[in-house]
Amino acid sequence: MPSIFTKIINGELPCYKIMEDEFTFAFLTIQPIQLGHTLIVPKIEIDHHLDCPEPYYSRVFLNAKKIGKAIIMATKCKRVGTAIIGLEVPHFHYHLLPIWAHEDMDFRRSKARSEKEMKDICEKICSYL
């Protein structure tokens, strides 16, 4: 059964797309910790990041650098925190989070945002790519 991320990549589920290339897909998470919280996934279903083949693995991190810089410009955050956890969806995904303090990386603080907030931050990040 395809993961929720595969369904997003295939256009079966809507998303706020940030970037797409031959190997990766990046989009805003629907339960962001901070506005601008982005996920980058390979376009193949790989559960664990250590099993991700090239060039998918490297492309995730290459695009994280580009998207991270756009997040900083769009949100004026101090840093972009990153995490690979992978417990909730069995599809390798790399979190990029705009942060100002350590507690901004607390996943218990994630919550749904309004359609307007999500569209606005998506457009703002994309404008810096």
C-alpha cells in the first residue's frame, strides 16, 4: 500500500508544494510546528533513510540546502533546524523547520494552520527558490 507521501507525490492528495525534481518532492507539512515547516522526500518509497539509494539520498540534502535558505529568507528565522525521525510514516522524510529557539523543535507543538497561512508561507518560500 502506498504511503501518504507517495499519494502526495502522485497527486492523489493535495499539498502545498515547495519544490519538485526528478528524484525528490518537497511540501509543507499539514501539522507544522512553525509556519514554513517543510518535508523533503525521495520519490521512491524507502522506509529508512540509511537504505535510500543514490541519487535520491544526495538530492534530498542538496535540495534541503536550497529550500533551507529560502525558508530563512521567507520567515526571518535564526536557523533552520532539521530532523529525520520517520516513526509516523514509513517513507524517508527530512524535516526543515524555521527556528528561533531550541523549543521550536518540539514536535508536540505541531498544529494545523489556516488555509491562508499555509498558502501565504508556501508562496513566500517558493518566491525565494
